[in-house]
Amino acid sequence: MYNSGKYGKVHFKLKDILDKEKMSKNHLSVISGVRFDTIQRYIKGDIIRVDLDVICRLCKALNCSIVDIIEYKK
């Protein structure tokens, strides 16, 4: 989860999706073309700037929408 302090928090739900689909990070990396370490950073919430190309690849590979991956919390 990324915490920007006074503006709120952004939670990446990628781990939840992978658990639900019973998919490994490695398999997601292969089918999406996104590097394993990038997927790992999204899962840990170590992302400060979101790469829309990466998000599009993940959404296509997981057959989901952006809101399924990223959540804003006040």
C-alpha cells in the first residue's frame, strides 16, 4: 500500500487477484510480459509512479479492470 500522507492511500490488490485465480507471480509475468520484479513491487506496494502500460498488460492477462487492481482509500 502506498501512503501519500495527507492525500490518502493507494492499495494494490494484485495479490488478492492472484490468490483468487490460484496463479503464481511467475505465470503472471509470462502471460503479461511484465517483469517478475515489477509484479513483486506492485504486490508489496513499493510503487510510487504507476506505469499505465504495466497496468494494461496486467488487466489484459487477468481479464479484469483497473479498479480490480488499484484501490484508493482516504
